[in-house]
Amino acid sequence: MNAIALFLVIVGAVNWGSIGLFGIDIVGSLFGGQLSVLSRIIFTVVGLAGLWSISFFFKETPIIDKMD
């Protein structure tokens, strides 16, 4: 679960980076625009992964050790 959450957070970060640098919403472009149902589902799942990833701050061992 942690590895999936981390992957989704990275996808979200790359998407936000592309919006900031180039004005291109990759997720929106691939899935029918920012307001399409599929894009909104993806945005929601990425947001939930970000909330899940907050728990990484409270773990005693590094997250990389848990992914192996």
C-alpha cells in the first residue's frame, strides 16, 4: 500500500510540475479534461494517496525499507 501511495504522489507531483512549468495538465489531457469523471476520480485517488503518505512522517524506519 505504501509503494502504491508513493507512486501516486509522484504522479501527482509530476502533473503539478508540468502545470507549473508548461501549463499542461497531463492527467486532464489524457483522460478527457479536468472536469471529466475519469480525471476527477484519478485526482481524488492521488489526493487520498497524499493523505495516506502523511503517515510516512510518523514511521520510525525509512519508507524504502518497507517497500522491499
